[in-house]
Amino acid sequence: MSATVPDLSVEIAGLTLRNPVMPASGTFGWGTEYADLLELSSLGAVVVKATTLLPRPGNAPPRIVETPAGMLNAIGLQNPGVDVVVREKLPPLADCGAPVIVNIAGETVDDYVAVAKRLGASPVVSALEINASCPNTERGGMQFGLEPGPLAELVSAVRAVTSLPLITKLSPNVTDIVPLARAAVEAGTDALSLINTLLGMAIDTDRRRPKLGNVTGGLSGPAIRPVAVRMVWQVAAAGLGVPLIGMGGIMSANDALEFILAGATAVAIGTATFVTPDTCRQVIEGLAAYCVRNGVRSIREIVGAAHRP
């Protein structure tokens, strides 16, 4: 590539992405909602909402609370169920010009398996992201991501029923994330995304009641970025041999670079999209400008560079 046109392409789980930037699941709807605000083809990938076997109405409101340097959400994986997703939500993305990644969730291992099978039949789906880390459901989600055994069982079961690339989304609500990452890799995941939201809550001091209808929710935004960067660093240092997708409070290209230098091959942007819907575009442009300023011909050259002497 020319020094003025750096190569931003990366490889994730067998997929070639034109750049390392994608939206985080649950913050980009079904993709089409943002089509008038930015070119979906300009993204490294399009990551859609979590999909479950049956429709989910989500949690009782209020579902979102602003916090210092972040927000709490307790949406509860609201979605119309996999049949509607395959029939109505995915076809409009067929010609979006970027790989389509679907986040899958469930209450049991069998739920995840059934959803993976159904999505595997869709020609639109490029990869699956196993949601083993959602803190906003009573059953499923985070319960699979807190111990290596249940996580390995889940990943192994999904791996057995699909040839699609698998990305496992890890929970930060653990003492040591490395054993979880290792368990997912040994069970057959092709990549890891980290981190999901941190479990938190807020209380209305006038009402003397929790602000969220679900009581607790997932904390996201800039407040969690140092935690996320640290966890990406730890998993990268473990040398597990799979690419990492870093996320957690990315608001700018410089934030994204922290994750890349810590060892992430790609990054996902979530909360910032609610504030500035075209943040992904701004980050892509910022990464290209950084490469030009620093003589970096390919973004792949600096993945994990902070680990090197």
C-alpha cells in the first residue's frame, strides 16, 4: 500500500475485514437503522443485536440510566426470535458490503445450539458471536461465562453444529479472565471479543429505589475502558493463538489504538454510537491518519505492539 493510503484490513476468524472497526452488538440495531447515517460497506463488519430462539420482550423499564462517564443498560436481549430475524431482519443486509456477524444468546445450551443451526442456514450470516456474558438476564447469558467448565460446554456444543466462524464474547465480571479465554479457545472458538458490560446499579435517592426496572444493569462507556484494555492485554499476553476484538468505552481513534496496541486485532464501538452515530466512521478515518503520521503501512504491524520491547 502507498504510504498515504495505509492498509487497514485485518483477518478475524477466517474473515477479511476492510478495517478493524465494527459496531458492538446491541448498539447498532439490525444495521439498517444506521444505513442513512453511514455507509455500512465502510465498516469492518456489521454486528447485529442478540438473537434468541424465541421472541423476548426484554426487561421492564426504565432500561437505561446515565452514569458518570458512561451508562447502565438493562434491555434484556429484546428481539423478535430467530425465525423473524432470519426471515425479516437479515435479508436487507445481504448486499451491505461487509461481513454480517450475529450475536446469539439463550437460556440453555440447547437454545444456543438451535439458534446457531437456524442462522447457519442463512447465506447472509458470516460469523456467530456467542453471548456468554450478558448481565441483564435471569437465566443464560453471563451464567455461562463465569466458569471455564460451563463456558467450554457451551462453545463446544455450538462448534459441533456450525461451520461458521465462532467469536465468543467474554464477561468482565470474573476474577481472572484468562482461564475463561483459554477454555473458549480449547472448546473451538475462532476468536474472542472482550469485554461485555460490567455489572452495576444506580439508586434514585429521592424515591429510595433502584433506577433500573431490572435493579442491576450493564455499565458501559469510557468509565470501563481501562478495565477493558487491561483484560485485552492479559488475554493477548497469554498467547492463545486467536484474534481478539476489543471493546469497552471507545470514543475515538486514540481509544481504539489503546486496544490494538494491547493486542486486539479489531475493535467494536458501542455506547459512543448513541452519542455520535457515525463514531465508527470517525475512528476508521482516525486510524488511517495515525498510520500515515507514524509511517505504518499496515494496521496489522501494530497489533500488540505495546507488548514488544
